[in-house]
Amino acid sequence: PLCAANIDNEWIPSCPTHLKPVVGIKFDTLQQGISFYENYARLSGFDTRLYSTKKRKSDGKISLKYCVCNKEGFRETPRLQSNYKKKPINRMGCNARITLKLINDQDNYIIFSFHEGHTHPLTTPNSAHHTKQSRILTLAHIKYIMDNNRANIGATKSYRLMKEHVGGYQNMAAYVTDFKNFQREIRKHIRGKDAQMLIENFKRRQQMCSSLFFKYEVDDKQHLIRIFWADAIGRKNYASFGDVVSFDTTFSMNEYCMVFAPFTGVDNSKSCVTFAAALLYRDDT
């Protein structure tokens, strides 16, 4: 359990002995040492951040690396401005830190110094999932986001749905911000290739269902300017109720400012049915 003893006005984390940093422990790489301290922080109930670095002049290798508690030091008070958004103060002059030192004749690192005590209370077990070290976007999260993204479900709604599946926020191991950031990375990755991905998607669907029809045009710069598609259900609806067709180019625009133009009609029950749809660069094309 996460608990701490207040000794000499400092909070000492309660952590299994074999997971606690000890001066002299050797690591094969610098990242292993950093990960070791981050895991210790996650079990102890505090967050960490990387501090200053010293490099050797001879070869530029990192000789000393400091990892500190995220409440280390004090934040300077910014100049008050009319449009300044006040941020919460999270620096409390905490001295908890670890120093990793490069062994001169090897490429290994050792724990050179370690200060265990904190100047602030540590996270309780009920709120341990709020720490940065506990926020992990797992493969299950990533697959869930991508599956929902295909169904046009946004990051916030995906987060709320998954929270219900796992039984609460304490079991999520991630924030809604992490979901939003990953979805933003997806959009950044497909930027410039999204039109080609749309065409490939239609081709795959056409192989599965030969009744799907689509046609598209590009300009001299190979930019998609218009695309028209009609699936099997839409074509069947047109064959049955295509006496009157409504073509509306004022329906909506997507994020690329392309006009969405549905072809609709009315069935025998006076309900609206869709025959086909198109995306147009301009409504006069």
C-alpha cells in the first residue's frame, strides 16, 4: 500500500526494499536507471521529472543525470497580465532526487546519490491513478481508440465508454487528454494521405460488394475535387422510389471545406431515403 512516515518534517515513502534506490546500484544504460526511479515513484505515490544533465567534454557522453520529484524547487511568479491564466502552484521545494553517474571505464551508470525524503505529503492509494507515472496508454487503449475512430466516435466519448467497461476511472490508467493526444497523432499521421485512403477504402468495399459504384476526379495537382458513390441499398432505393430526386448542396461541409451533397427521395411511407452522395470542392462543380 502507498503510505509514508513523517520523519524530521519529511515524508518517507513506503516501498518494497528491492525496488528502492540504493547508492551503488549499476545499470547497463541511462534509460534503465531513469525507468527504475520512475517505477519507484509510481509505487511510492509521486511524480518525477528529468532535471539537469552534465556531459563529458571529451566525447559528449552524459556523465551525470539528475531525476527529481516534480515538486522540486519553486516556480517564479510571472508578471500579472490581463489575459494571464493563473496556473496552480505545484512546486514545494522538494529535495527528493536521484543522481545517475557514468562509470569512467565502462558505459554503465550507477546511482551516485539518492535523497529519499519529500517536503510534501505523497499520493494516497485512492488517488494513485492520477499520478503521471501511472498514466500509461496501453495497446488495449490504442485499439479501442482506433476502432471507435472508424465509427466516428471521438476521443472524449471513447474515454467515457471505456471507463464504463473497466469499472471506473481508477481502472483506466490513462486520462482523457491521453486519448485526445493519440487521436491527434492519428490525424497528423494520415494528413496528406487521407484522400488516397478514402479511395482505397472504396476499392476494398467494391471488392466485397460489386454493387457499390463510385467515381472520383482529381485536379492537375492530384488533389481530390469531387467524388460520387452509391451503395447497393441506395441503388435499390433509387430503382424503387427514384421518381423524384432531391439534390441539396447546402447540407453541410466537412473539415476540408468540401460540400456534402446527398441525393435523397421519399419512399411509400413518406420517409426520406438516400440514393447516393457526393463530396464536392465547390457547389458549382
